[in-house]
Amino acid sequence: MLLLRSSLLLLCLFQLHAPSSALPFEQRGFWDFSLDSMENIGKMAMMNDEEEGSAMEPTPSPGMPMCPFGCHCQRKVVQCSDLGLTEVPRNIPPDTRFLDLQNNQISELRENDFKGLTDLYALSVRNNIISKVHPRAFVPLKRMQKLYFSKNLLSTIPKNLPASLIELRIHENRIRKVGAGSFSGLTNMNCIEMGANPIQNSGFEPGAFKGLRLNFLRLSEAKLTGVPKDLPDSLHELHLDHNQIQAVELEDLSRYKNLYRLGLGFNNIRNIENGSLSYLPMLRELHLENNRLTRIPQGLPSMKYLQVVYLHSNSINHVDVDDFCPRGFGMKRTFYNGISLFDNPVNYWDVQPATFRCVNDRYAIQFGNYKK
Ligand SMILES: *[C@@H]1O[C@H](CO)[C@@H](O)[C@H](O)[C@H]1NC(C)=O
């Protein structure tokens, strides 16, 4: 930090003392300046204690903190974003915890790029042009928990991700295939965000997620035509919105018994097969907005914990009095606090008020009038 500050100060001084009459300004040597104020002499003397060699090309030397040129290093955070870097810089301090390389022009992660960074906790290479990752590039990162890889050009998940990884964001790449064993060695993760990749259902090889316990998965904005069947069964949250899913078939959800939230909005779903939702006893929140449903999915009344159902912008033309709520009392553990039905070809005055007998209050229902 001290080094960085004095370097900046030096740059400022150069500008201050650049003779405006003799352009272009040419620097011959650091000490070629005539210093005219005592204040500056004082500063120079202070810096002279730290500096050896050229001020424009700092080289690490004893007593000088290490920091890649142009980056900002402070409290184990190394900020190298927006520098036009074409490769991972060298001289990253070995105790770095967070390395920020986003918004550069890096095209490849090489074998030794992260050598020695055993304390690294989070790495961001977001928004670069990386298409190639050496299979051993992440091997030194034995404590890395967060990897931000969105907006790059990867076509597969990088190999040998550290076993310590908890969060992977790899949104907006070019991934078409998730091969068997892509996450081998990983046992427990919180979040994988891999939306906006051109991945189809056939892109998941059997065993792609084998052995992985995962809490949250987002596969939105991909090219899925159905619910993938081989995702981790530990999932609490699954986001599949903005795909091309046409239907939910009986067995599609049978694996995902732990889901709390399921996002299926903005697909082409016409039908949810009777009985499909009975596999989701824990579900709290179901998003089915902007699809082509013509009726309320069967099975909602027996979902004890369901609180939020988005059904707006579909083609639902009838709502039955028993579509949402069970007949008996005490069967539903939590009442609904959000049901959206607007933008469907059904008029609210055609729906019996008792339909919503297990809703917290009437403001929880978004209906609006149908005006098409
Ligand atoms: C699905 O369930 C609904 C409501 O219980 C019922 O009206 C419909 O006939 C069922 N459809 C099939 C194909 O079983």
C-alpha cells in the first residue's frame, strides 16, 4: 500500500513538473527534476527511503509490499479490474484472500497463474474472454470458496475445481455440455449459477453432478425442453425459467423432494401432469407465470407449505373452488400469502370467494380483470 501511494504521488509530481513549453515531455531519469519547494523535497526524501530503482517500474524488494503493477492491494484484497490485462498478473501477494480480475481481456488461465495462492477465498474473472483453463490451474487454490466466472467463453466446466468450493457463478458462457464427473471431488456446495449457456437437456451427461450436495441451482435462459432429471436431489432451490420447457411429466420432479422454491416461469408449459407436484412436499414457492397453462395445476391443495404461486400470464380460463385449498381444516400448515392470476382469460367475478379460503388476506391475491 505504501508503495502504491508513493507511486501515485510520483506520477502526480511528474505531471506537476512537466514543462509545458517543451512537449513532448520526455522523462530521462527520476532525479532529473529540479525541485522548487521544500514541501516536495520533503516528500521526495520520504519516498527515497522506500524506493530503489526506477519509479516507473517497481520491482519487489525487501521491505516493499508486493502488488502487481496497476493493481490495488489492500488488506489481502487485490483489485486488478478494468486494466485491459491479457493475462493473470504476476507478483500477486501469497496471502491474498480476494483476487479481482474482472473486466479485463484475459483469454486463458494457465497452469501456474495462481501458484502459491493457498489462502485465496474468492476469485473473480468475470467478464473476460477466457476460453481455456489449464486442468491444473485451480489446484493450488486449496481454500477457494467462491469462483465468479460469468461472461466468458468457456464451453465446459473447468476441471479440478477445488473441493473447498461453495459458490460457482458461470453464467453467460458457451457451455453446451456438463460431462460426467464435472464436479468430482466436490461434496457440498451452496450455489451454482449457470444460466444463459446454450445447454440442452442432452448436454447433461449421466453422473454430471454425482456425489454433489447442492442447495441452489440456476439453469435459466438455456435451451432446456424439459426438467433435467439428473440434478442433485439435495436441491432446495431450482430455477429453470426462460427455457423452452413444454410440459412437466409425472416423474420429472420425483427426484427433487427437498425443493423449497421452483422457478418454471417464461417457458412454453401447456400441461403439468396430474400427480407431478405430489413429489414436492416441502415446496414454499412455485413460479409458473408466462406459460401456456389452461388450468390450475392439479395437486396444490395438498401442498402443506405452499405460500406463493405465480400463475399470471397464462391461458387459464377456469378456476375451481377446490383448486388451491384443501377441503378439511388444519390440513394446510401455512396459508398462502401470494397468488397471482392476472392476465388470464378468466374474470374474477366468476371465481367463488371460497376458492381462497386458505389465503392470509385478500391482498395476497393478484387478480385484476381480464381484458383481452
Ligand atoms: C387431472 O386432475 C383434474 C383435477 O382433479 C381432473 O379434472 C382431470 O380429469 C385429471 N386429468 C387426468 C388426465 O387425469
